[in-house]
Amino acid sequence: MAGPGPVAIMRAMTAVSMMTVEMTLPDVTECWILDQRCFTDGEAYDRDTFRDLLGSHGVIAFKAVAGGSRMVGFVIGLVEADGTGHVVVLGVAPEWRRQGIARELMRQAENGFRRRGVTTLHLEVRTTNAAARQLYEELGYAVAGRRLAYYSNGDDGYLMVKTS
């Protein structure tokens, strides 16, 4: 299994170095700020939630860093008590979307779960987020159910599951 590493991304006709690395507690504030930009629909987490997630024993967390230092994406998952993996949140800065960053972050998260012996993963995605749903389907996730009024604004969510 390949670990986190550099990936070349073409951005505005210039190659930009982007790498994925594990995210830790010192990244809480930067992750929280990026989350506010990623989820402007009211679903952004508060700083304490990120602190709790990143401080959890079963956390799987990676960040995408561009230009050597700026976080442009992140994924956080948890190994749950029943041994399944839950991808809690995946976010990519709006100006960095559709460049493969979310796919690479998911690959790293899935590898992290596998290293912990997790074979079943699940996540929720807003039913109206066709781009995210397509990404997850391409990664092998399938809709396993619908969560009515799952989001704070009343939108439904799809429960998506992948077994490897």
C-alpha cells in the first residue's frame, strides 16, 4: 500500500505540487477554517467537533497541502465500535475542486482504514450533491439507504456503503 505522498496537479496552466499527509490535532484551526469555506450551507462543523474528531482513538485523517503549506482539502473518518469505518467529512476548497483532490484523499482514508483491518466503510452524502455521489460511486460505494431530513436544513442524505 502506498502511503501519502506528492501528486502533481495542473492548475491554471502551471503544475502545483500537492501532497497528502496525516492530519493531527495542531491542524484543528486550519481545518475548521477550510470547512467553513467548503460547507456554506450550514453543515460546517464547529472547532470543538474537529478537536474531538482529531483527538479520537479511531481517527483516520488526512489533509491535502498545496504549495508546501496551505491546506486545500481534508478527510476525517472514524473506526466505529462495530469495526466499520465511517467517513465523517470530506472537504475541498472551492477553487481546488474537480482536480482529483477528493479522490486522492478518499484513497488515503480507505488505505488508512484497511491498515486498521476495516473492510466495510460508510458515509452520508446529500441527495442533491450529484458530483459527490458520482465520485463515491466511481470509488465503489453504493447507495444503501436514504436518511430523511438528515441535514440541518431538512435535506435528505444517502447512506453509501463500500465493502472491500
